[in-house]
Amino acid sequence: MQAKLVHKVVIKRNGSAVDWDSFRIQTAVFKAAINGKYADKPLHANMIANNVTKVVEKIIAELPDEKVASETVQNEVLKQLNDFDKEVARDFQAYKA
């Protein structure tokens, strides 16, 4: 299922603008978790991805600006991951690098 925030646009590092797509966050967090700490526990990886995505989506939705920098989103994902599981946060940073 793909969730979208109405009126939110993410400004990518190259300057292009894309519509908000929370599925991208969920996918990145899941891949980081499944390729790291939760390699043998896909349900746990999915649970973390879902929880982090919901929290980040809520935080981004409350921002006053319509446009959000991709760095802002990534920093919020890392912050939430650190709250959920520091090892997955480390795996996410490695995945994004």
C-alpha cells in the first residue's frame, strides 16, 4: 500500500522535486534491516519499517512548508531509527551510502 501526503513535495539533492511517497522510506528501511541485523527475521524488519514510516510521515505532515528537503526526511528517518533500533539505524546509514 502506498501512502501519500497531500501537498508535500520532496526536494532531492539534485534540485528536482518529487511528490511525497512514504513507500520509498518503508522500502529503504526494510532493505537496510533485512540486509543487516534482521536478515533472518523479515517480519521484524517489516515491523520496524512500518513503524518508522508512520512516525516520519506524521512529523513531515506537520511541517508548515509544502516543500521538504530530502536531507530533512533522511535525518528524521535516522532519528526515529535510533529510537527504535540503533543497529538498524547504522545499517540504514550504510545502505544510503
